Amino acid sequence: MANVEQLWVYLAETPLLWLAVTLTAYTIADWISGLAKRHPLVNPIVIATAIIIAALSLSGTSYRTYFGGAQFVHFMLGPATVALAIPLVDNLGQIRRTIIPITLALVAGSATAILTAVGTAWLLGAPHDLLMSLAPKSVTTPIAMGLSATLGGIPSLTAVLVVATGIFGAITVSPLMNALRIDDPAARGFAVGLTSHGMGTARAFQVNALAGTFAGLAMGLNGLMTALLAPLLAGLF
């Protein structure tokens, strides 16, 4: 107990406390997800986020203080994204054989993701800045926030919408694909990577390595496609 107390005192006085909390929260969340046999509703990212929010609220800690300690995890997103190239190289032959379906799905999926969100909000009478905040919701956060600012949206709101989209996609992808009787892991992965970026890709890798590979491919390509299409399609509204 004395060693535990000394460790707690040391961590509490350094930014490492919130890094430890983040890693512990995800470890617990992943354990719970494993107990639930990776059920889509038991998403480790959602659980870990809830644990961290509760810890910050109970301790009265600001997000600035939290990020000061947990920013190492944020830094590791870069290497983790680059590492997605490894399974892509391993499956390069299959990617080349399906390049035409991939291209068609990319254009159709990217355009649909933009038009359905912006069009629905427009029909409901949403203001212009909200419409522009919605347009890039299906791409990874840095790209989405940059596009939102360029289009006249609210980058901080876009960040929230991106996270919500990712969580929703990660939860619903398996039941939806099962209901549609889509069994091809490449097709399932590409769909969730295109619509739900990193969170969807993480979920795809949990289910199937090939699905995760195509999800990572879709996530990267959709960032580029959305950057090209969003200004054109958003201009319609």
C-alpha cells in the first residue's frame, strides 16, 4: 500500500496522471468489450470516454490540464495512421483488382455522406453555418475542421459531429451489414471506413483484418474526396 500511495502522489503532481487515467480507462473499456464478445453496442471508445469524462468531472479538472498529460496519446495518432500502410501493402493485389469498384464506391459514398447530412438539415431550416459544419462530418477530425473553416462552418461544432458520426457508425455497422446480407469483409470495411473514419476503422479491425485494411483505405481516400467535393456540393445550399 505504501508503494501505491507513493506512486499516486508522484502521478498526481505530474501530467503523467492523466496519461495513466486515459490508458487505464481504455484498458477497462476494452476488457468490458471483450466480456461482451465485442458486441457493437459495447464500444470501448465510448466506454473509455465516459470514464474519463466522469473522472474529470469528479476531480474538477479542466480539459486543458487533462490534455497536458494525455497529449502523448494524441501524438501517437500520427504513427498509428501511418502504420495503416502495412496491411495495405499486404493486400495490395486485392486492392488493385478492385480499383474500379473502389473508385465508384468512393465517389458515391462521399457525395452521399455530404448531401444527406446537409440536405436534411437544409430541409429542416438549419442556418448556413450549421450546414457547412455538417458537410465534412464523415472525415477525420483535422481534415473536417479545416474544411469547415474554409466553407464558413464552425470547426468546434464539426469536431463534435465527426466524433458522433464515428461512434454511430462503429456501433451500427455490424448490425446494418448483417441486415443487408453483405458478407464480404472488404465491402463492409470500406463502407464503415468511408462513413465513420478512424472509429469505424478501429471497429473494422476488431472484426476482421481485411475489413480493417479496406476501412483504412477508405478513410484516407475519403479525406481527399471530401476535400474536393464538399466545396462544390455545399455550394448548392
